[in-house]
Amino acid sequence: MSKNAVDAAISVAARADQPLMLIPSRRQVEAASQGGGYVEQWDTAAFADYVRRNDLVGRILLCRDHGGPYQSPREREQRLPLDAAMASALESYKEDIRCGFDLLHIDTSMDLDGVADESAAIDRALELYGQCVEFARSQGREVMFEIGFEDQGRDTNDPFEFQELLDEALEGLRKADLPAPTFVVAQTGTKVVETGNTGGIGVAPSAVGVAVRALADVVERNGIALKAHNCDYLDESTVGYLAASGVHALNVAPEFGVVETRAFIGVLQELGLGVQRERFLALAYESGSWKKWMAQNTTATDYDRAVIAGHYVYGTDEFKEIKTAAQQIAQSRGIDVDTRLREAVAASIENYARPLREVAAAASAPAAA
């Protein structure tokens, strides 16, 4: 979500000796040939170079989230036909591979004007999967893959229907002599709306736990790991419950952006920079980047919306001017703004990393005599 979030993840991974995945979407970090991304104005090469130079212990995995056609705003804005959108997605993946990414999420769930048909999504995924394997091998590399079949919802998958989809996908990979994915994404009762998680895990945790265990059994029988998306705004006990139910890895993103934004607003208030605070909130609100996260009948204030959208404007000149003014005053008072922000994000990351470590340690511990 930001340079501070990247630095925080590197710090947590090193301190805990725990592998963590940095997994930007195409909106966040993109190939230079496709305009780059909004996070720090990084293109794929610049992002990869920054992480590799700073991850001194090698515990960070570079990953691509939601690659695939129509996952880039440009492909929708230009209303590219399917063949052009597929070619665009492939070029993005190729740049990931050239830059040393470890894992690629093949997400073909979107169509130009909505959600793709499941069979069409699988066919497109197989095509891109094979092209990525071929290109990686031409570069002397092997990469891991993550696949999924649909956009995230509040409920869990039906395990029997999920098995049919997975069987279809794996059979296609076997026929094409392609390696199995490392992760499969399923619906795990997690769904981010505004600054909360509205998924079933919060309403009926026992039922979700049973369903997740059944989904995990499906993927584990195929030697694959289960991954959950939209896991923001969960407490540590819920994260631990999901992990104990069979979730091997999970994605979190907007929460870390919100945490950093709240921390920055706190610094501005502490320094008495009311003008800069209002400028930042106005910049964030006017970006409109909060719209995709809102509930249908929201009661959120303009302030709430600005907080949700804050991290989307970190790369703008206007924000950099506001932050520079804050840093100059903060330095005179012995406050390091970026250290304050990194520590806030690192604490939030630990809320997820810690229970995952603990469940993994318990699973590998020898049984009592």
C-alpha cells in the first residue's frame, strides 16, 4: 500500500524469521510499459529492485495479485476486446517474471462488463498459465501459481461445487503438462466493506469453520494449499481460527493503508497542523478512491471516506508537499514521521503474522507422550 507498508513487512518478516508475501495488484504496481502503478509511482522493476535491496534476510516473496484480463483499469477504460486484454495481462505477467516475482495469481474472473462465466474463466486461466510457464522456463525460472474462480463474496463455497471447479482446472493443467498451483483461493467467509469485515466468519464462525475445513481438505488432497482473500479487519483469534481450520495463507491490504492514514492524521493533530490535516483529508476524499469499498446503505461521513482513500494519494505531489511540511516540524520536535507510520503498520501486520506462526508451530510440534 506504500513504501512504509513494504518496509514494515520486511521488518516483521526479518524479526520473526517468517516468510511474508508482498502481493500488489496491477493497479498498485504495474509494468512501466503499461503506465506503472499508484503505489509510490512504482513500476514492476522499481518495486522489485527496492524490495530485493532492502530484504537482507530473504524472507519476502514477491507476488502478483489479481493478474489477468480486465484487472487493469486501463483495459476497462479503453474497452479492450478480449484478445487485447489477454495480451495486456500476459505482458504484465512477463514483466513480473523478468523482475523475479516468485508467485503469480492467475485471476480471470472478470469480463469487460462484469464477472466472467466460470468455464470461460477457467479456459482463459489455463491459457495464461501455460504462457507464463513457457516464458518463465525460457528465462531459466520456475514460478509458483495461485488460482481462483470467482470474485470475493461474504459466504463460503459449497465444497462439492468447489471440488468440481478445481477438478476441471487441474485436469486442464494435467492435459497441458503444466505444474499444479501452490495456492487455490476459495470463498472463506471474509469480505471487506468500508473499514470492517462483513463476511460470514463474523456472523456464523462455527459454520464457516466447518466449510473452510472441508474446502481445505479438497485442496490438500491435491497437494495444494488453501488461500483466503479479503481478510482485513479480523482480530487475532479469528485469524488463528481460520488458520486452524485449514487456511494456509491470507491476503490483507486496505487495512494497512487505513492504519497508516490514521497514524499520519494523528501526527498532524499532534503537531497542531490543522491546515495540512484538512488539505490531506480533502485530497483523499476528492480522489473518489473510497467508492469501491462502501456499503450500499452507508452511514459513513466524509471523514470516514477520506480515511479509506488516504493511501491512494500517497504518490501524489500534493500529498508529498503536505508530508514534507509535517516532517520538517516533526524533526524539530524529535519525531520521525516515517518511523511512527512504519511502526503502526508493523503492529497491524503482526496481528496476522503472529497467529499464523502460532498455528504452524502447534501443527509441527511433536505429540505429547
